[in-house]
Amino acid sequence: MSNELDAKAARERAKAIAEQRRAERRNRKRKCVVCGVEENDKAPLVAHPDGIGPSCKDDQSCQARRASALR
């Protein structure tokens, strides 16, 4: 009987942890793979043409941010 309760508690705890991780993943801000800026209204992200991840919609401003970060 004790083993059944322990197993049930372990399953419930695992479910809670999984739900917490899913919520964190949904709320995480995406970052541009080129310049590293976080996604917001002024810098919306789109798929990178080479398929390497999200990148800025405006390529010129993205390159300018990347160049200023390297200085």
C-alpha cells in the first residue's frame, strides 16, 4: 500500500515539474541568432533564410547591432 502511494506521489510530482517546464518554455523570450537581441514589438523575429534559427526581420539593423556589439 505504501509503495502505491509513493509511486502516485512521484507521478504527480513529475507531472507538476513537466508542466512547469512547459510554462517556462512558452514564456521564454526568443533571441536573434545573428545579433542576440530579444524579440519584442520593435524587433520582431522571423525564420533565418539559412535555417539556423530566429533572426531579426530587418537585416540592416541586425547587422548594425552585431557590428556595435563587436566593438
